[in-house]
Amino acid sequence: MTLPEASSATVQVDATQQGHAVSPLLWGIFFEEINHAGQGGLYSQLVSNTNFEYVDFYPWTPQSSANNVYLSLSQDQPMNYKNLQHLQVSFTSAAATGAVGINNPGFFGMTFEANAQYTVSLFSYADSAQPLPADATFFIALLDGSGNSVAKSSPATIARGGWAQFRTTLTAPSNTVVNGSLSIIFSSSLVTPTITLHFDVISLLPVEGWHGLPFIRSDLGQMIYDLSPAFVRFPGGCYVEGDTLDHRFNWKNTIGALETRPGHYDLWDYYSEDGLGFLEYLLFIEQLSTAQGTYVEPIWVINNGVSHADSIPTQDIYPWIVDALESLDFAMGDSSTKYGAMRAALGHPAPFPINIMAIGNEDCGKPYYLENYKEFYTAIKQAYPNMTLIANCDLTSSGGKNELWDFHTYQNTQWFFDNLKQWDSYSRSAAKVFESEYAVTSGCGQGNVNAGIAEAAYMTGLERNSDVVLLASYAPLLVNANDRKWNPDAIVFNSYQAYGTPSYWVQHMFSNAQKDTAWGTQYVLPSTSSGSNYLAVSSTIATLSSISTSYYIIVKAVNYDTANALNLNVSLSLKSGLVTGGVVQVQSLYSASVNDENTFQNPQLIAPKDSTVSIVSNAFSLTLPPYSAHIFRVLVSN
Ligand code: AHR
């Protein structure tokens, strides 16, 4: 790349003056069920519309060659009181050519990974005045994009009159299949106007999934893991509130067997079947902890009786508080509690420690929020004195108890540059801040360099002020490119591909620079810069291990000048030791144009590039391309 004429700037890092500790929870993630982040995304369920509880049977259709199949929703003989509707299949004639059945294309096409095993499960029964013929059977077929069968089950008999479960394992072929689908094919003896078939909770899940969690799509689970999050805020967002309270995330409806989860309308305009329920979130976060080797904090966002359209008056809020406490019993209670026993019965007797909980989302201006917050605060604190509670805004002036308050910012790049230092002057004795949602949302394409580098510049300010901003997470995390409800997002995927936007890579760089260089706590170092109005810097120091006297100095530098490169000279005042190997490890993010984006065709056009630069007499120089972000790691040995 040909660089324009560069200006010069200097950075001086004083490693003799260790500042405050970098918050160990600083870089985390916010998972919200938006953009099919879970349903049709991280939740690995391949069937779209498993339980037919929503308004129609879409996207189920008659098998393409079958013109005598009629589909409808039925409420006759529900499976249980939480599962009131199911799919009814009837036949207008017995005549048919080719396979007669029903088909589901999943969420914009199913992917069957090469040689992977899948668990298929469904419930069915047949209505017939006469006993069913002996050869009344169906089988499950996995189809490729051309409709050819690539795997199929043995024939299964169908029961007359009462629900029965069919469950088997299918193995995908040796080549990965994309744009596939699932069909249920009926024996010809079933295809007659005198027989009606009923199906419900038709599920197709991988046997393996991510790290042994069948319900987690492995590539997306891995991309999240690669961010090394210190916490996971979940499951929303507005999703927690709902457009109405009936559509909130009602955790009790999300636990237990799939056939007892009714699902609910997601205000991001699709139906969440809640296969990714409260337990699955906790299991995923637990597995992130196990895989990372450090505890990943679950930050459970509870609805406190406030939605976008309605609010529970404080005088009636008591049952909601009980519900919140029961959610904590479910996560952490022992088997003497109803919900702790339920968790144990679901296979997880060990608790999932929850130390941080958010009460509502963006609700400060809504009726009863502040009053309800106080009631929740008092009750939760009484039961869990060490729980850190997050309010939706700074409640100091309204007399609320404020341990952490939630700050959201979706702005243009100029706002991010203008606010690089917004927390520098924040009172050190004021309530601490959780910046749980931030992103550049205009001039961002569908996730471009313009956005990512501005966020990187802003994040230097978050790190420098992480004595008051204790936690931060980009938002939203995930988008299925086939149904983009919010733009931009960190991870873009379809049913068989996924890539990170530049914003993803910025999160990746900052988070991993904290996690992979430090044994314990990192500390902020004072750094001063001069020579450029477009330079954002922060510096930290990290000890390598409990016994090592070696340490890293980590400098983050962002040149947010879109037009000019910057010749940067960095000098370090060391408290002791010598730079190991005389080199600085450099990780850089930039591209030829601020409008550049990663795509499915070119998923790593913009990704961190590694290089080294020599360091002599504790100083090094390099040219920062226009609009670029960099992390320098200097290893010092005593
Ligand atoms: O991140 C998308 C939405 O933005 C969240 O649901 C909400 O909290 C905010 O308004």
C-alpha cells in the first residue's frame, strides 16, 4: 500500500509509575436474541418452527412433488398445556407420484457438516377411524440443495390416537452439505383422505455441537470463545423487556424439555422457541469458563416488570421479585430449593455462580422502573448480599442505590472521537459504570473499518478509565445476514459461514491483549503523546506469572486520521529490566479504505496483522497507516 506523506508523533510511556488496576472484567460480550443471534444462529437447532406455537406453519411445506398434501395448524389434543398447537397433515387424495411428505428448509438452508451425527426427534400420531395398515410408517430424510437424500432413518411406525416420540441418529455424508433440508416422508398406505397425521416438536440437533454442547453451533461458539470474554451479559437488551410484558424473556418458560417450552414472540420480529433457554445460556457460559481456564461472569439481565409498552405498578411487583429470586435459586440454589432441585434434575447439580445481575434494560424513563428497581434491589441484596446489581442509569441523583449503572452509546465516529476522554473527568467516588452497549452506527456500512477503528480509539479511553468503567461490551454481537434487524454487528453469519467485522477484530485484539499477556492484574501506565490530534493511546503493564519477574508493557495506539500516516516514536521508561530479544510484537488493523468490509467471499480482508519492530534503548519507531489500530507488546526480563 502506498502511504501518503506522514506526520510525526511521540508517545512516552512511564513504566515506573504504575497506575490503577485494569478492571479484570473490562472486555466482555453482550449476547442478545436479535438478528437470529440465537434462534437460527448460535442455537444449533436446524429446524425452523419446531413446535408450531407461532401464527403459522411457515416454513414447512409439502414435499415438492406432493400436490395432494394439505398442511394446517391444529389445537386438537395438545401435547401439554404449554404446547397448544401442532402441525396437521391431511391428504386430498391417495393419488401421488413420487415421495409424499413434508419439508423444512431450516433457517435459510440447513448445513450438514461432513460425517457429523445429528439427533432427530419428533412427536406424532395418526387420526383414523380404522386401524392403521401394518405398513403405515414414515422416515426422516436429510436432503441436499437439489433435493436428493443424503441420509435417512429406518421406517418408523406411527401410533394411532396418542402422541408418541420418535428419536434416532442420522449421520451426514462425507462432504459438507449446504442449503439442505429435512423431510418426513410417508409410506403410501398413510396417504389417504381417511387418515390425518399430527406432528409436533420436530427437532434436528447436532450430537456434538461446540465443546460437547449439542445446542451450540460450533463455528459461532468458537468465534465467541476466541473473543476471550470476561463476562457474558444475556439475554438482552430489549429482548428482555419485550414489546409487551407477555413477550418478555420469561425464564421459567425456557427450561426443561423442548415440548414444554412454548417460546415467545421476540420484539425483533421473529419467534424465539427458547431452545436457548436460561439453562443453556448458563451451560454455554460455564463451558466458556472451562475452555478459557478463567471464570467468565454470567451477567443475568432480569425483567423487573417493565416492557416497551406496559409496566407493573410497584404495589403489584412482589410476584416478579419472587420470580427473580427463583431464577437465582435455579442458577445457584441447592436441592432444598424448588428450582435448585429442578436444575439438579436437569443434570446440573453444581451451581452456576452469578455475582452480577442487571435489573431491567434501558428502562429508567419508563413508568415504575425506579420504584420497582428499589424493591428488587432490597430483596436481592437481602438474599444475596454480595450480588452486584446494575441499574439502567445513574440513580445517584434520584436517591437510588447505585453500584453499577449501564451506559449505552450508538453514535457516529465523530461522537466517539469527541468522547475519547469522557470518563477522564468522571468522579472517582461516583457509581461505577458498565458500558454494556456501544458501537458506531452511522457511516458504518454493514460493519466497516470506519466503525471499527473509531471504536478502537474509544476503547483506549475505556481502558485508561477502567477504575470507573469496570465492564464494556460491543453490541450487537451476532447477525444472520438473511434477516438483519440491527446494523452493524460484530459477527455476521449465514447457515454455513461466519466472519468477524472489523469491530469484532478490534474486540478480539483488545480482549486478548489483556488475557494472553497477564498472569494476574494489569495496571494502567501513564502515557503522554504529542504531535498529532488524531492519536489515541493507552498503556498497561502485566506480570507474566506469580513467580516471574518478567513483565509485558502493552501499548495501544490508534491513528484515527483518515488521510495521513503517522510516524510514531514510542519511548519507554522502564522500572527495571531489559527488553527481551530487542523486538516489539506488533498487531495492526487497517485497510486500504475506511469503507472496506469483510464479506463471506473475503472474510479476512480486514483482520489483525502480526509483525515485529526493533526496539533500541527502550524506544521504537514505526509508521502507522492512516486510520489504523495497533497493539505493541514489549516483553521485559529482569
Ligand atoms: O443492541 C440493540 C438494542 O439496542 C438493545 O436491545 C437495546 O438495549 C438497545 O436499545
